[in-house]
Amino acid sequence: MTSEQSETDLTSRVISMAPLSSNCGVPIQEIKAKSGFDGSDQALHLAVSLGSMLLANGAEINRVEDSMRRVLVAYGVIEPEVFAISSCIVVTVTKEDRQAATRLKRIMTRATNLERFTRLNALSRRLVKERPPYEEGIEALNEILRTPIYPQWANAIAYFFVAGMFTLLYGGTFWDGLFSAVCSFLAWILVYIATRLHVHPFLRNVVVSGLSAFLAGVAKSYYPWVNMDLIIIGTFMPQVPGVLMTNGVRDILSGDFIAGILSLVEAGMIAIAMAIGAAFGLALLRFI
């Protein structure tokens, strides 16, 4: 077997994973330490695993690339080059025999988990400072993956109160806030069901927004003193892609124009889906 064939075989190995717990039907995967990897391959595997977890839990692109690059340098990898966008990470390094090794990791699901994000950020600093063994670094990543998540009933309660409080913040009355909270709770139930059924995110946003606007209109038709506009605004606020927009602007300011524009486009698509859903929901009011 030639060195080129050996390198191809090595770089084509798939990261072995086993399911852990899940949130809203999205599987969480345990990372398996690899046997037979040399030092640079171990560092590459560790850095890619760290970066993919950061990206999947809401980190901005600049932080992902910088964390991976620092880890690779700390473990003695030669000439690490890291490129990431919101759905993909590509890393190329030069091995001891001067052969290039590349890893590509697709990020299929993303969410915002500040607990995991904070712990991953702290772990990246520890890896750079202490350089623990490869197996210990992988175990630390798996320990973060086992971080308990809020149960679904807690998410439902959060939707209820956040929507109601936003309606009050924008000048609504107590009844406006109450109707907004109820509409948001019902919308959360639909989000949960759609996520479990793996409905496309764009369609999910259209349906959820349409239901929210329709329920606000129904409340207005039976209780004329409520403010339908403020109810809709409060119900929509938990769905607004604020993290995406913030990360997109931050990436652009950091010079990562492609990643920043992609994040802003994704946020714009969510906003368009919400607008389409609201239009359909309000149009349905003509039939009641």
C-alpha cells in the first residue's frame, strides 16, 4: 500500500458514535476515542469534535475557528488551516511526514445551549493550557454531552411566560399578555410535534406562525378589547432568530463574510417564513 493510499484510508475513517440522550428528537452522539491514530490525527480528531460541538450549540464562526486552531497548535500540529461555516467544518493539517490530512465534518442540527457552550469554551482553554492526553480530552467532551438539559415541560413554561412578558413589555394589558402566553404555549406544542416528526424548519416556522396569528385573531373576535397586534408580537418573539442575527453580524465584523452572510440569510429565511405564516393565519380569519 502506497503512502497516498494509506493517507486516504486514514482520512476516510468515520467518527464512531453511539446515541446518548436527545432534545426534541435531535440525537446527541457520544464521541469514541480512536485507536491507531498518531499524534496529529488524534489532535485533528479532538479539535474537529470540539469545533463541531461548539458550532452545534450556538457558537459564532470566529470562535469555532479560533478555538480549533489554538488546540491544534497546542498539540504540535503543523500548519493547521481551519474553515467553518454554519453547517460545515473543514480542517487541513500537515503531518510529520509532510503529507496533508483533511477532515470534513457536516453539522446537521444546531441549537442554542449556553450551558454546553460555556463548558466547551472553558474546555478549549484547558486543552490549550494543559494539553491533557487525547483520551482524556475525548472523555471531557463526552462529559459535556451528558450535561442535563431542561425537560420539555420547562421549555413549555418558558414559552408561556416569555411571550406574555414581551406583550406586557410592548405596552399590552394583562389580558393581552395572558392571551399571548396561551397562544405561545399552543405554538410550542406544535413546534414539539413538528420537531419530533422532522418537519422541514421552513415549513415548521410557517405553520407555527400561522397558528399563532390565527389564534390571536380568534381571541380578538371573541374578546374585542384585546390588542391582536401585541398578542401576535408577543407570540412571535420566542421564534425570532436573535442568536443567528447577532452571530452573523459578529462574524462579518470579524472578517468572516461568507459565514456571516449565510447566518443572516438563514435568519432572513426564518423571518420570511414567519411573515408567510402570519399572512395565512390572518387570511383564515375571514372564514370564521
